[in-house]
Amino acid sequence: MKATFATRFFASLLILGVAAPVMAATPRAPAAAADAGAPEAAAAEDGATTQPRPRGFRAASGLTVRVEYLGAAGRASLHARGSTYHLEGKAPHPGSVYYPEPYWSDAYALFRAGQPMRLRVTVENRGKRALKGAQLVAVQEHLDYFGKDGEDVDGAAAQAIALPSLKPGATWQQELTLTLPMRLLPGLLQTHVQLVQQRGKRSQLLLDEPQAGLFCPLEPRRAGDS
């Protein structure tokens, strides 16, 4: 999605180390990095895009989505004093960004820019009806403080996957791979996930989770990043 003026304004405050006000509810806790020995991700269709949320949108009952990040290079901590990077086998070193308290956590998966990363998306149908003809769209965006659409990460293609039919109580998982661009503003990124159902020539948005997952790219040329 395109960045709004507010998104760019608050991003600039982050880089300057100024905590911006928060108007959204506390986001879900980030999923811890999972075992790097998971099987290789299947191919997904690139070039997809999220749909704008219609006025009065209500998510379909019983559908849930979860994102886990696989094979991280370490973890990032966000706290009252700013940010700290913990790379495997290296001493912790500070970052340059500051976030308000709802985003403080010690469990953000940390990835190196310019290198492939993997994530696992899980969809569960807890509703009473089967889910048919649905497509999952996953987009990497810069964090939006208000829990809404963020600015797309340039060079990280959105991905779309056709879901199989999911009966009530069924669960579906898929791994995705992507490469973060070399040049990124420091700070959190969000994985924006939508479920869209195709009905003839029309599509219906079933689920919209702008912050289905949160992770952090390693700032380039920082001490300890050899």
C-alpha cells in the first residue's frame, strides 16, 4: 500500500529517536524464530497486492492467521532505552531506533538485509463453514504505528498463494521465501496478510491482518555485524 503523510512523518520521528504517540491497541506478540531445519518453502506467485479495506469491513468468522519467522540470524530487543541487536555468537550491540511501550519486546526475529529469509504462514478455519476458493496475500511493509497498512518494502515482492479447501477445524501451513533489499530504513517491518475469496469476477476480502507478524532487519554496518 502507498505510504500516507502520517506514516512517513512518524517514520522520520523514529530515525530521530523521538517516540511518537500510539493510538492503536497493543499489537500481538511477535512469533519467535522457529527451527531453521524446516523444509524448503514452496513457490508462491509474486507481484500480488493487498486490497483496500472496505468501509464497515468485518472479518469472516472463525478464520485466523499466524506468521512465524524461520532461520533468523538473531533477535532484536526494543525497550525504554532504544534497541539492541543480539546476533548469534556475537556480543549484543545497540541500534538507533526507539519505539513506544506497546512495541517493547525481546523476541523480534532479526534478519540480515540482502539475504534470503523464510517465514511460515498458518491459516486455521475455526468457523462453521468450509473455506473454498480463497487466496492468501502476504506483503512486507514498514511498521505503521496505528496498526494499519504500512508502506511496502521496496524490492520485497508481495506473494500470493491459492489455498486448498479448508473444512471447519482444518489448518493449512505454507513457507514463503523472500530477500530483503540491501537498503532499508532501520526499524520494525510488518508482515501484512490478507485472505481473499474469488466469486466469479468479484473478490471478497475475508481477513485483513496488517500486523500478522513483526520482525526486524539488521541495520547495516553496525558494530559486530561482520
